[in-house]
Amino acid sequence: MSEDLLTVQGLQAYYQMNYFGVRREVRAVEDITMSVRRNEVYGIAGESSSGKTSFIKVLAAAIRPPLRIIEGSVRYNFDGLSVDVAQAGKAQIEAIRWRHLSYIMQGSMSVLNPVRRIGRIFEDYASRPLELTGEALRERVVAHLGRLKLGPEVLSAYPHELSGGMRQRVTIGLATVCHPQFIIADEPTTALDVVVQKEVLGLIREIQQEMGSSVVFVTHDMSVHANIADRVGIIYAGRLVEEGPTRQMFFAPKHPYTAHLVASLPRIGDTMQRPALEGRPPNLAEPPSGCRFNPRCPLAVDKCRQEAPPLETVAPDHRTACWRWRDVAPLVQPAVKLWERA
Amino acid sequence: MFAVLRDLIRYNIEFAVGLVLVGIIVLYACLSFFSPVDPTQIYLSIPDQPPSAQYWFGTNSRGQDMFWNLSFAFRNTLIFGLIVAAISRVISITVGLLSGYLGGWVDRVLMFINDIFVAVPSFPVLVLFYFVLRSGLNTYSLAAVMAVLGWAYDARLIRSVTLSLKHREFTLHARYSGMSTPKILLQEHLPYVMPIIFATAMANMIWSIGMEVTLAVLGFTNINIPTVGTTLYWANNHSAMVVGTWWWLVIPVVLIVITFIGLFLLAVSLNEYIDPRSRLRRMGA
Amino acid sequence: MTGYLSFVLKRVVQLIGVIAAGVSASFFITHLSPINPVDQAVDRITARSGFRPDAIAELRAALTELYGTDEPLLVQFASFWGRLLQGDLGPSLIAFPTPAMDLVMRALPWTACLLVVTVLITWVVGNLLGGLAGYYQNNRFLKAFGIVTMGLQPVPYYIVAFILLIIFGFLWPVLPISGGFAMNVRMGWSWEFAFSVLQHAILPATSLVLVGIGTWFLGMRALVSNVVTEDYVTYAELAGVRPGRIVRSYVLRNAMIPQLTGLAMSLGGIFSGTVITEEVFNYPGLGSLLIDAVNGGDYGLVLAVSSVSIAAVGVAILVVDLLYPVLDPRVKAE
């Protein structure tokens, strides 16, 4: 296990707020244990307000009050450099930031400073981690842009002068120019049309394979995971409820929530209406007792309401947190070869 | 509406303070309805008395009880500010909504006119009006002139909001269902613009009252109507500072500054209410 | 570059339109009134001392010819523009027979210098402090400064100037409170004169800065607290871009753009404030001249001052507007 690039152990991260003397606590991340291997794409799925955004904020070492790490460790093992985000000081985080640990954000159109030339933006981002300046830095950037099929002339352009597709490439280039070993991609394809989405996915995959880095890819869209992820982890109400190889997650999910997510994907030629999941995602300030999915779960029994199931290994590389994982199979819709679209 | 007010008072300290300050001044101005003395009469009391139990704000060199005199002055000044704000709001709503919604040449013509009113310094123009009207420049004519000068900035603001509303779904629905343009503007768009109108009305009152004070102090209005400005004019005229009747100047200045700060706090907190992003920041971390 | 050129051209045309409209408006305001400027001037002059009737008649005839009040309004309007373009609006009454334009041109540099210096100080300092206050929201000094400006900002120019006058004129008389320079100093290019001018400018300038700085401080603070939530700032912070660089090139740089538009739009109001401040401190600029002209019933001089100030403010707005594309590269593309 020591060779894993990222190891998360028993992580708890809460929002602690204070409204006029009234303390409020939102348990956004509750006891997550997982790891990301070298050279893989790990997909994280979950509804909005499931805690996945808070989880990746912790992974990206972008923890700001009111979000706090309560317990656990988030350890990165970069070549010869081991850092626990939960313990590390500012200087340690600065040392890995962008050099080893990089981030692709949603909305590539708005992450570029509109009044600064692309070249200057690259200087701002890459000069410190690469320890390069002037001509040497420029050469490095130009070479990297070439890999993304962008000419050196974009360096003297302002963001608004580039087409949407070019801006996407520039953004990916900005995140990968330092050849980071770990890239967090936070819904990078959300709000893009399907054609551009596919291009961006291809680009990220390509760069990842070329540099041998690991990517944590976050999106609520399961079909995107089918296309890009090696393994997928499902987060529900702040907990990791299931994790496994992508193929198995789609064909043989072992958690009713995953089964629901997969079942609700549209299929070619299928006109059947799908039942929506009843109820709403739980309020993380007052989560339900027992398994957090129990109020919406078609399989829920008394035990589920009383005791939270642990995450147990049910097949090689496949873990789930459900008391009734053996009974999930009938919920699974006939298998589909989603990833063959890729 | 009342829920909004209650929330503002409870969670927005600036709004609460502003409301209290303006409330005090309004109450004080309302006292003038029960005044035992006529503010236009002079030499009814002993001149130059410092503040005392009998004369709370002292008396001035013209033998007027400053407490009642200033009460009238504030009533006139506040009424003046309200008139200017009301008329200029009507102009800026009309211009802003029409310009933003209709666009095209209507927009271009209105915005050209708007540019002129934004660029031309209002003080020299007001002085011009005094120059030709002299004492014909009373509270109402001055208010009308100021209203005509003071709508441009806010019309631009309303226009930009209307522009963004124009392309929203509900406007299209209204249009496709055959709603007439005036109806769309008044029933669909005006409610969105309302908070802006309240906030800018406060700012507009600060501006118009400040201008009135300035003009009056220079003697460029009808100096026989008691307003805050004319009070200061008479104080200067009698060299209050040199003579030592400091209360004649200090009390009106303190009260008018309270008025301005109160109105300003109301405007700022309403602005914050309009822009939900700043409201969220206040609630979060 | 052609983009910028057409931008400049459009602005210049607009400026000419604005000035023409403003100046024409002042002409019509003064000429549509029922009051005859000739009668008024004659009344004022004859009220001061005894004049022989024939001298009065002569004066009336001269003034009628000068103002052209016996001609139709449109002819007057045309000849007014003709004379204005030649820079000749007739002699002033209060300083007869000095041409009104000469008085205006003598006063203009005082006002222009006072205005340019104070606007620059106010805008730069106000925006810088406001920007820092928006970014470092927990800084004690900046918080205190915010509260003070919040109290000062709504107070009109006149009151602030007046309070300064009381403090430095009566309570603690260390600074000159009246005039543009000391009486005993000869006007010219000397250190003594320059020092005296600076000394006399302190109070008027301070009162203008005190009132003006709040607008920029509060505006910039609000703008910055919006800009810091923009993706490009969040992302740069995540990437570990140097904080100094983020504040300067990402936050302030972007928040500055609307503040420049704000400056252009508020120059008219700032000029009005200068007029008042000048009067309080007896500063020899356009404001004092305008008020003297009104008090002296000097028709030509009033028109001259208002025309020139409208044009001057218009030109100042143009200069600010032309800087806009330099700050915002997106404008050029349009």
C-alpha cells in the first residue's frame, strides 16, 4: 500500500459556523478511507451537496474556514516527498502545490484573468513551482502548449481573443505545465456541449497517460465516468458508499444507490420511464441515523435504520457499505456497454 | 415586504442604525406641527441665548427659538428632498425602462440625453437658475429643477437591469402570450427595479439636500423660507462663529450630518440587500 | 489600433455633442427668463451711486447692443455661439472693462490644478485602500478607516469645508484659510510663491479629498469583495500564485475598471464640489468667480464661466474615457 500516490485514512471534515452565537455543524465528509494509485484515473461521483466538493477541497489542500479537518489523514507520496495535508504547514503545502498537485476547475472560460495576457498568466502560475524565469520558462511553456496543439502566438493573446476550444486547452495546459503527479479535475466538463466534452476528456486522458500522473475526476455524470475512469467511488451524504473498478460498478453494483445511478442513465432505443429516487438528499447538518441512505432505499430494513454499515470488501478491489449488498443484483438493469461509446 | 424589513432590522446593523437616525430626524421635523411659534416671525424671544432648559437649542441673533425654528427647517428640507427624489425617480424609471427594453434608436437618443445630464456639472446650472429666477426660486421650483438634473445616473442603472431582464425567460413568455409593452414593463419589470429605486432614492435625497444647503448658504435660494441651508445662511450672516453664538451653527450641522449618515446607511444596506452576493458573504464565514 | 482610433473618434463626437448641448442649455436658461439682463445690470450699477439720466441711457444702449437683447432669440443664439467660438463674450461688469473670458482664463488654472491634484490623490488612495480593505477583510486599520469614511462620505462638500474652516480658522489657526496665495508674495515663478500657493491649497484640497475618498474607498471595497469570488482569483490562489501578484494583477486590476468609468461619470459632481469649496476658502478659481458674477449680476461672466466649466468637465471626462481601453483589453475588440 505504501506505493499508492494518495492515501486517505478515516477523514472527517466539517463546516463549523457560528451564526450570532448559535453553533452550526455540517458534517460534509464523514469517515472516508480510500486511496488513489499511480497512473490511474479515479472517478468520484455523487449528487450535489453530497460532500464531494468538500472532499476534493481537502484533497486539493484548499481548506478554508468554516471547513475544518476534524480527524484523519490525507497523505500524498510524491517521489521522495511525503506530505499529510491534514498536518502540513503552509510551506509544505506551497512546496507541492502546482509542482506535484494540480487542479482543473469547472468553467475554463472564467479561470483566466480577463485583463492579463496568456503568457503572463503562465508566468504567474508556473514560475515558482518550476523555478524558472524568462526565456527558459517560455521555452518550457511553448513546448508544453505544443503538446496541446497550441502555437506560441497564444502567449501574447488575451483570453477573450481565443476561441472557446482554445481556452479549454490553455486551461488544461495551465494545470499540467509543471507535469504534476496528481491532478484533481473538478467537473471540468460540466456545462460543456457534448462535442467539446468529448474533446476535453480525450485531452485529459492523453496528457495523463503521457505524463503517467494520477487524476481524480469528479462529476455527477456517470456516463463521463464510464468513459474516463479506471475506478469509481460513489459518495453519498459525506460517506464513501461504494468503490470498485468501473466495469464492475456498472455491471454489478453492490450498493442500491449505485444501482440507482446506473439505472437512471439513458440508453439508446430505450423509452421506458425510470422511477425517480424518492425523497431528497439528507441534510448534512442532521443526517439520518444508521445508514444515511436508508430513508430513500428500497431495500431498507430495521438494521439499516439503527447501525451504519462499514465499508467491506465484497469482491477483489470492490468495496461497499451496505448491509444488504447481496440483494442489490435484482435492482440492476440489463447491462449496457456504455464505455464502448468512448 | 414586512418580512424583508424585519430581517433587515434584525440582521443588518447598518440598516437598523440608519433607520434609528432617520427616524429621530423625522420625528423632530414632525414636532413642527405642534410648534407654539411661527418660524417666519423674528424677535419673539430674547436673542443670543445659549441652550438652556427653556430654550433647548438656544436662540439666535434674530430672536428665534432654535428648537422650533430648526424643527420647521428640517420639515421643509426633508419635504424638499422627498419631492426631488419622487420626481427624479419617475423620470429615471421611465427613461431606464424604455431605454433598456426598447433598445434601438430610442435607447440611443435617451442615452445621449443621459450622457449630457451626467456630464454637465449641476451646481453651475442651479446657480444659473437662481441667477434668472432670483427669489422666484422657492422650494417647489428648486425641487423641480433639481429633479430634472438628478435622474441621469440612476436611469443608467435601471437601464442596465432592464437590459438583463429583457432576455430572461419570463419576459419572452409574457411577450409571446401577447402582453403589451407597457404592461410588461409595469407588471413584470418594475418589481425587479423597485429595490434599486428605494436605494437610489436615499442617495438622491442626500445629494439634493446637500445641494440645497449649499445653495442656501451662499444665499442662492429664497432665504425667508426656513430650511437647514437658510438657517446656516443667517448664522453666517450674523457671524455666529465670531460673535460666539456657536449653537446656531453647530446644532444644525450636527443634525444634518446625522440625517446624511442615516440616509447613507439605509442606502448602503439596501444596496447590499439587492446584491445577494454581498449578503451571502455577511452570513458565511 | 484602428479599433482604438474609431473609439477615440466616437468619443470626441460624443463630447462635442455634450458640450454643445450643455452650453446651449445654459444660454436658453438665461435667455428664456422674463428678466431683462440689461435692466438688471443697469439697476445694479445705478443702485450703487448716483448717475446722470443720460449716462444711464447711454449705458442701457451700450448693454443692449452688447447682449443683443433687441434681436430675436435665434439670432442671439447664433451670435452667442459665434462669439463663444472666438473666445469673446464681451466685457465683464464686475471688473469692467476686463473681458469676461480673460477673467475665466485667469481663474481656470487655479481650479484645474486643484481639481486634478485632488482627484488624483482621492482616486488613487481611495481605491488602493478600498481594494486592500476588500481583500484583507480582517485588517483593523482598514476596518476603522471604512467606518470613518462611511461617516464622512455622505456629508456635502460645503459642510466639510466649513468644519475645516472653523477648526483651522478659529480653534487652531495654523493654516491660511483664505485666498490662493499670500498677499505679500508677488505672483511669478519663485519658490516663495510656489510655497505660498501650496500652503493655501492645503485646506481646500483636504476638504475635497476628505469628502471624495469615501466614494472610491467604499466602492472599491465592494467591488473587490465581488472580484475575489471570481474563478480566476480562486484558481490563482489554489495554484499558489504569489499573494502580492494576485492582489495587484488579478484583484485590483480587474476591480479598477468600473472605478474608472465611475470617475468619468462623477467628474461633473466633483466640479460642483470644487465650486463650493473655492467659495468657502475664497480660492481664486472658477467657483469663486461664478459666485461673484451671480452676486454682481454679471450676465456675460455667468454665461462665460458656465460655458467654460461645462467644456472643461467634458474634456476631463474624455481624457478619462480614453484611458479606458488601456485598462480593459476587451474594449478594443468591440
